[in-house]
Amino acid sequence: MFRAMNSLGINKAVNATRVVVAMSGGVDSSVTAALLKEEGYDTIGITLQLYDHGQTVGRPGTCCAGSDIHDARRVASTLDMPHYVLDYESRFRSSVMDDFADSYLAGETPIPCVRCNQTVKFTDLMQTARDLGADALATGHYVRRIDGEAGPELHRGRESARDQSYFLFATTAEQMNLLRFPLGAMTKVEVRDHARRLHLAVSDKPDSQDICFVPNGRYADVVAKLRPGAIEPGEIVDIDGSVLAHHDGVINFTVGQRKGIGLAAEEPLFVVRLEPETHRVVVGPREALMKTTLTMRDVNWLGSAPMPDDGVACEVKLRSAQPQHAARVIPLKDGRAQVELTAPAEGVAPGQACVMYDGDRVLGGGWIERSAA
């Protein structure tokens, strides 16, 4: 007898479909769990303890903190659904925090939230979901999963201001088979309306803003703690190599930075390049920031067919808050690719992601490499 697929696109009865929900304790993941439970799915909530519980209780503006674990428990109790807290602290330290520190020391500007999704959440947590017999792993991300002719595709979220596709570029085609994003077609206003309708205690909880393990945005303090003695002073030089000033460590700078450089000049100066091997920060005028070509490593391709040898025309996003740029992306060896921009882009920072789009569809992306001087 033919049985129609359920709302998650799984060919099973709703009450026979087990969904593990990644619950961070915020409103988005809580509403995700509540809507699935309301529809009748066999839901299980999982919250990850990612770092020292005692250091994070009650600190506002972060995710996955001690108070968030408590909130996730409360929501699960309200929904009368099983809920587990898993200690992923050591995995998070090695996969995300150590990588964050090493990237900064290498003169890059890392995005730990992408690494967290790429490793702990969409690798370790996904295996846990499979171990629990889950048919799907649901998250509260604002992206859409659309079934295409060649398999599931990753698309932007409906609300452009909330779209999180840039941070999920590393999601693999295999992972997409299990993942579901119930909020992708909603706006934040609609999500909060659902939270109030369902009487969730987190309905008015503020959104997380900071990187979870970086209090008050003080990156240097975190790197110094993780890599004591590794931060060394050096010179601030112009693009011709003339010494203009000295600094306390390259981790205090990022490509494109203007404020906080500590220099007084007739014309505005920007950080053009970081040279961690010589502990130098290179500054110059705005035009020195413009790039038309870059390379990226560890490319994750989500296209329906392999990337053509002569490349693909698409749009790329070089930072999460910047507009897109028309480009051609050409595959190289060893999982790398060259990106040729139609028009120069400003502030291309190593360690940031270069994410490829075809309209609303995410074609994949990679990590921007340091360019030659």
C-alpha cells in the first residue's frame, strides 16, 4: 500500500519517525523541538556541554552555556520528551578551540562556529543520532533543505537577515541526507510567535551574539590562555616595509581592520596583510586591500554534478556580513580551488570562508588561504 511521505520527507508514519533535535537552550532549537513534538514525531532532545560548565553559567549573549543547558532541560520537560546532556568538552576543545587559537597565531581570522558545525555538531552528534536509531537530526538553523533531482540541496533561509547558510557550507552531501531544518522557511517573528503559543519559557530569550568560549569578544585573552607564551610582539610596517610602529601580537589584528591599529596618519590605514612568521602587521591604503583572485582549501562541493575542470560561474560570499560577488571558481589539486572575481573585493581575510551560491542554492565553499605578498 502506498504511504505518503511525512512533512520531513521520510516515508514513514509520523509517530514512527524518530527525530533527534539538537537543543542549545535558545528559542530556535526549542521551537524546532516543540513543532516536531506537536506534529507527533518521536522526538529526543540532545544538548551538548561544550566547555567548563562553571565558567559559563549566567553569562548572557552566548550559546551552549550552563544556563542554556538548564533552559533546554526545562523546554524538554514542558514538552514531555526525553532529553540528554552529552559531555563533548574534550572534543570541542580539540576540534574547535585549539583550531581557533592556532588559526589566529597563523595570521588567520577563523570562524569557530563553522568548525563546530563541521566537527562536533554534524559529525559527532550525527553519529549519536544514528546510534539512537534516528531517522533525522533536526536543528534550529535558518536554512532550507530542498530535495532536488540529484539529492537534497542546501538553500538559503527565507529571511535574508537570518540566513545561516554561510556557516553551513561545510555540510556534506551525506550529512544532508539525515539533516532537517524546520525553521528555514520561517521568519524570526514567526518563530517567537510559535514559542509564545506553545508556552515555552525561552520565548523572549535574547539571541546569542558572542562566540561561546570568547567572553566579551576578547579573542587575544582566549588565545593567550590556550597557547601561553605563543603571542609575540612585532612591527607594524607599510607596504614598502618601512617600520611605522610596534604591536603586542598579530592576533590583535585582522585583514581589513582600520580602527585600533594604533597609528596616526594623514590618510586612513588598513591592515593589508599579516605575516606571523616575522610577527609583522602590514598596513596600507584602502586600495591595497582590493583583490580579484584568491585560493581556498578544503573545498566542500555540493553541486549536483562534479565541478567542471574549467570551473563554474557563481556568486561567492567572502564574509558572513558582506554582499556577494560574481566569480568563477576553478578546481585545483588537493581539494583546493581558485576564485576569480569579476570585480575587486575588499578585505579578503585568510581563515574566513568563501561560500559559493547559485541563486539561493549553496554550491559549497572552502577556507580562504593566505595570499603571497
